[in-house]
Amino acid sequence: MNFNNAKELFAKNNLTLSEKQFELFSVYSSFLVEYNNKINLTAITEENAIWEKHFLDSVLLFKHIKIDSKSKVIDVGTGAGFPGVAMAIYQNDLKLTLPDRLNKRIVFLQELAEKTELNDCTCIHSRAEDAGRLDDYREKYDIACARAVAELPVLCEYCLPFVKTGGRFLALKGPNESVDDAQSAIKILGGEFENSYMDELPDGSKRQIIVIRKISETPEIYPRKSKAISNKHL
């Protein structure tokens, strides 16, 4: 993917792309493919597909949502850094936190943050449900985001405890997931549905961005342990 093609890809989706952003995304792509030979990070390894299905997919939310300068962002279930690292490359003043339960992914993310010049990025080796109960992380973030990971009611319990009152949870989901199924969880956890947006990737697949506003504190009993969350969502 050369700069002009990448710029055109973004422009078709009403997004700009600078040469510096292109350079950092290119470093990300190369390092992801290289490191994928050590540990399984992604099934998508072809360069154009990485740009379309990982990078573009991760930053489409900027078409619809303004994120304030120096916002604190936590990417729950970040895996190979999507969408959080891509978001921080696109808006380079974000203060990013990347939690993951596997230390081998944390090692990758730390190296990735250095290579992509993310100077305000913290990687933490922790399960989301554990970090969400700690004072250092609980209700400290302007934005919590997650791509796929779990069905929306489950994802709300993992993510909303991180969000401060007035902040937002951004869920990057497939086109068929309904907010209606998560309304009970959203309310219990202190959230309120704000909006949703639908976009289409170059291969024709749809991406839904669901925005949930945090309007009150999450009750102390949440998040529960992962088994309880999975067995019976709110």
C-alpha cells in the first residue's frame, strides 16, 4: 500500500491521512506481520487487507465522533492493538491504556507502542474485570472502546466501569447486534444509549459503531468475575 492509495482509501470514507500517519501505520503493519510468526495476533496478514479491515475499521469512528484533545482512552480486549493503537496513531494526543490478560501480547504491545511513537501509552497485564475494580483505572477514562470481543451486554459490563461520568463507551460491532438487547445492562451500569452509526468497508461488510454515554457511577459490585458475566448477562 503506497501513500496515495492509502490516502484515497481514507478519503473515500471522509477521513484525512497525513504522510506521518501513513508512515506509522506502515510500521505497524510490518511489525504486526513479523510478530505474527511468533504468536497468533491476526488471521489478516495481507497488506491491503490490514489497511482496510484493521486500520480503516479502527478509525471510522472519527467520521462521526469528536474525541477531545488529550482524552484518556482504554481499549478493552485490545489484542493486537485494535482499535486503540490505530486511534492513537490517527489522533496522536490521546492518552492510551492497553490491558490484556496475556503477557506475551503485552510484550508485543509495548514494542509496538515504541515503534509507532506512542509516547503516552500504558500496557497493563490484567483481565478487564480485575482492572475495572482497581482505583487506578476505575472510572478514570473519557473513552472506553472495544472491537468485537463479546456480545454487547457482556461488553458493557467489562467496559463501562472504566468510564468516568460524562465519558463514553464506543463499541465497534457487526451490523446485526441490537442495542435493545443491552438496554438493561447499560442502565444498571450507569450508561445511556446515545447514538449508533453504520459504515461499510471496501469489501462490502458493515461496521456498526455504538455510542453509550456514562451518566452515573457504576455500582461497586460490577464488574463481576468473567464466569458470572458470561453465564448471565445483566
